[in-house]
Amino acid sequence: MRPEETVDYFLKIAWQTAANKYNQIASDYGITQALGYMLINIHEEGTAVSQIAALSGVKSTSLSRILKSMEELDLIYRKPDPEDKRSVRIFLTPFGKEKRQIAKFVVRSFNEYLNEHVSSKERLQLIKTLNKIIQLTIDYKPQFRYPEIPGSEI
């Protein structure tokens, strides 16, 4: 099976193309697509680090590095959660709020552009299909095991 005959090939290419476009635009404003995504997911009342991890799907070591970088760029600051002293909440600085508005504007503008060129029917069908792929991926359990190659034991 050639890559262009697989569903996951097109999922990857579509996402990479969108992420690259977001990165091109974001770089004009001194941020990256990943930073913009983080900024959008930090709320006015602060957001728990665990919540950001769940929303972003980023591993904890990468998340720590991203948050440290965001602090160094004066986009965020951390405060202990008043309800749970073991937890830390992330807040946006005034500069972070400014960059968050830019990120939201870029996302809205890009989605407006897509909506102008993809009909409601096509968009709803795509969302339905993607949700189905998500669920099938979650449910997938391989029914086979790749055969051992003699002499390849580690």
C-alpha cells in the first residue's frame, strides 16, 4: 500500500500544511503555532498546568520546557492554586494577553477563509468523518502480531 492510499497520510499532510501556515503567520508576530495554541488555552482566571497538558496533548517534559520558554518571553507567570496548594495555575501577563488576541485573530481569520471555500455540508461531513476516525482509532486493537524474524532477538 502506497502512503497516498492511506487515510492517515492525508490526515498528517492536512495538519502539517495547516500547522506550517500557522507557523509562517505566527512568526510575523514573534511567536510559533505551538505558543499561540498554548496562549489560546490559558484562561483569564488562570489554567492549571494539568489542564493545559490535557488540552494540548503535550508530554510533561515538553510542556515544562514550553512553559519555561513562555515565562522567559514574559507571556505567562505561575501562581499556586489557592484551592489546591499542590497545583500551579498559569496566568497570562499583559504581553501574553496581547499575543493571545493576535493568536485568536489568526485562527478566526484562517477558519473564516476555510469556511468561505468549504461548504457547510462539506465541513459537517468532514467533521463527522474525522470524529468517526477518532473513535475508530481509540477502539482499534490489532488482531495480529508481526511475525518474529529468526535470529533478530535482542
